[in-house]
Amino acid sequence: MSERVRNTVSSQERIMPDSKVGLSLSFCVLDILHGEVKEEEVKEIIAGTNAASPGQWDEVMRVYRKSYWYENPEEGEAIARRLLRAGKIRQPRQEGKTAHNIAKGHWIKASEVGEWEKQQQVSN
């Protein structure tokens, strides 16, 4: 079993019953940093990022460390990279879709993802 698959499986085993789906990598990691959400509660993050290569991810991390996670940039990046390694960051923009709006909040219940995705299709 590859390391990525193993990390994803072990990560999925730790998902809590009331798991959440984040809609913003920057804000969701910030919530984890502040202790408002436990990392184990995160089923996935549907990010507005559009990083296709390790170098692009490095740039995202560099910018977010300064802009969002400046209180604890090392831990912010560590959280984001753990989520990335676990396969918990999805990027719709990599699938040719437009970035979604987070004006109504950046967390939804995992059970609400299907309905949220239907709403995204209607608004795009």
C-alpha cells in the first residue's frame, strides 16, 4: 500500500461522527490553530486554491503563513500539509470549476456536502 493511500486510510479512520467539511483552506486551518475545530473532525476541505505542483503548494503555504497563519505559521503549515498528505484537500478549480463563495461560512456538516454541491452547480 502506498504512503498516500495508507495516510488517507488512517486519517479516515479517525474521522469523528460529527465530521465537518471546510470550504476555505486558509480559514479552516486558522480555526484549527485557534482550537475552534479539531483536526480529527475534518473530513475534507474543498479549497479555492488551484495548486497543481509541489512548487505551487509551497507558494500557497508561503502566502498563507504570512497572511492568515502569522500567529503560528509553522503549525499552520504543518496542519495544511498533514491534510494535503491525507488526501483531504480537494480543489474544484483543478477540475475546471470556478472558485466557490464562502460568504455564508466556511464550514458545513459532512452530511450537507451533496446539497452544497448541487447549489454550486446551479450558481455556476
